[in-house]
Amino acid sequence: MAKGKTSVFFCQECGYESAKWMGQCPACKAWNSFVEEPVHKADGKSAGSARRSGEKAEPSVLSEVVIREENKLLTGIGELDRVLGGGIVQGSLTLVGGDPGIGKSTLLLQVCQHVSRAGHKVLYISGEESTVQIKMRADRIGSFSKEMLLLCETNLSDIEEVIRQNRPEVVVIDSIQTMYNENVSAAPGSVSQVRESTGVLLQLAKGLGVSVFIVGHVTKEGTVAGPRVLEHMVDTVLYFEGDRHASYRILRGVKNRFGSTNEIGVFEMREQGLLEVPNASEYMLSGRPENASGSVVACTMEGTRPLLVEIQALVCQSNFGIPRRQTTGTDFNRVNLLMAVLEKRCGVQLAGCDAYVNITGGMKILEPAIDLGIVIAILSSFRNRAVNQKLIAFGEVGLSGEVRAVSQAAQRVAEAAKLGFEVCVVPAVSEKDCRQACTQEGMQIIGVRTMQDVLAVI
């Protein structure tokens, strides 16, 4: 840095540092992402280092490292344990993001409640609420044990001292945008403050074996506010999805070093907090209309979990020169592509029709396996004929009108059998595996190769 320089430019996406402003970041290639921030450090040491001067780093022999089952701490919430990969890993750093008011703090407070009741010391640190406000919210959830400690502080140096003195097993930081590191002269919530504060918490988690949860605010695009490097530093990234005015919440794991990614947990918001929904497929299909055209059930995979969702389509003649197309919960361009395949390969005249496609339950699904369900729903609405209520379909549709195989077809059929479905329309190449996996008597497996086969089935 040049002599006398009191500010530098940071990329908000990746944290790249530059002495001058640039239109495009040379590291992540993002445009107009540089912001100017003052930089001043009290000493020559890194602000992200939490190691004491008397401590020395010692290497470990990999073959002598022992993995024990007790290294994972159960949260008492089954849906959260599955998303985390079996529980809270000792010394892990987890980032929880989501829209304001969606339930991030409530979920973590419930985790603190269950963990403290099991006899483990928990420290909840809030930079946004007072102790009285947290107590009022905690009273709605239930009672807490004496192992639950509460601290309202934003100074990271004081927080570090408290953690070292009390040695809790689980620490919750709500939120990282309110934390202030004295070694960095930027404002709280800035790129440098968020990056350096997370670095300190990372050193504490790995050095002391403390499991740390940090809450991150999100931008209007839905990503965690601050540098993108924040998501690279942590071990696990969890996102809360769903409308905060609705009762359902979906917790999605987009990064997990200790388990499968893209795993989801379904919760329902009640007066006493967030309640887990063990059978998500049944919950998503509740309230489904009977004998209504344009309604089809499809199966998607969320991580290792098959999930049945209802796909609704409404096709009607357009009164405008350009037909209107609208989608909710799936890719708009993908639906236009499937409608073009129907016109070209099946002769279904959809050019003059408005089309609306909706994935019920607030789910956002981009997996190609729901292509077949979308196609059948559009055909059902176009012909105004209801599809069999006990029918389920999944498969990817190609541009030539062929139906391609999807992964884990046997698990999808098994999930459909559990909920009482009687007919499964699957890709022909997966028909053999699906028949072997089907144990329900009377379950009909129909394999289709092209769109012409689909027309014959429905």
C-alpha cells in the first residue's frame, strides 16, 4: 500500500483488494463491484488471527487422527440434523442466511434450547437485540436451562475474551454484519469488517473446537451481504427460503463439508416457533384439488431425499397479439422450450395460448426431472381433461421429443408408493429398475420413450 494511503477498494463479490477503483474485478470478473473503504490496523498482525502469542501451531499425523461419533452434536431437530449431515460437527463454522423475518434467529434459538437441555454449554451473542427482547422471544419457545448463556455485544475483542473464558460448545453470532473489529477502521457491515470478523471466528472455532453459527443478512438478489469470500471461509452454508408471510419454511444446504449438498429441511411456522415437517411430500400435496385439469404430481430429488410436488398449469386462448407466459417456482425459459417441443413434435397448437405454470408449496425446482410433469400438466389444461389422481410422472424431455432417464429413479418410485400412488410414468430406460424397486401390489409402471407415448398414456 502506498505511503499515507488510508483507504483501498474491495470487491463486494470476492473480497479482492485494489489500490484504485476498477470497473471489472480481475479475480471474479464482476462488474461495478468495487467499494472504497478506509483501512487502518493497529499492529502488523492480521486482524483475522485469533491465536495467542504463547501458542504454537503443531502439525498432526493424519493416520493418528481419530473420528468419533461424539464429535457430532445432535440439535434435537431432525430436519436440521439431516441438512447439517447428521448433527453439529465440533469446531465447524456455519453460515445461516435468509430474508428478514423468515425465522433465522428463531431456529437458532430453538437449537440453543435443545442443546442446552442436553447439558451442553451454549452462548448466544446478539448485536441486534437486547437481552429483554431475546427473553420475550424465548418465552414463546419454551423454557431454557442454566447452560444457556446470553451476551449482547458487538465488539469482537470482548466477544473473543468471553468465549475463551467460558469455553462454550456452541456459539451463535446474530448477526455477522453487526460485529465490529477494532483492528479495522471500517464501519460494521462493510466488506473488510465482515471478512476480518469471520476470520477471527474461524480461528476460534478451529483452535478451541467451538461450533459457531453466524447469521448473515441477504441482499435484494437473495445472496449473503458482504464479500463472496465469506461463503468460501465457512464449512456449511444454509439458506432459508419461502415467503415470510406463509406458514412454511424451507432450509436448504448449498454448501456442506460434512454432508451432502442441496439437502433440504421443511419447517412450519407456529406460535411456539418452527416445527419440523417429517413427511414433506405429504405436506406439499395437502389441499390438492380433485378431478381438476392441469394438475399433475411429479417427483424431484433434493439431495438424497425424494420429494413429491404438485405442478399446476393453466392454458387458455390469448386475447393479445403476443401470448403471455408466466412461471412460479420453475425456470421460465425451460417451460417455453417444452411448449415448443409439444408444438413441433406433437402438433399441439400452443402458439396462440396464454400459459401459466406453478409449483405449489413455494418450492423452487430447476431439476430437469420435472419436465415430464410440466408437459402432462400443460396437455391436461389444454385439452381440459383431468389426469388420474393416483398418477405420478418424472423424466427429462429433450428437444427431439425423447424422454431421457433421470438419476435415482427407484427411490422416486418407492416414495410414490409410500403415499399411495398407483401409476408411475417413467422414462423407458428406467422402467426395469423401477419395477424391481416397486413392492406395492397393483402399482403400474409405464415406460415412455417419446412425446407420442406420453400422449397415448394420458
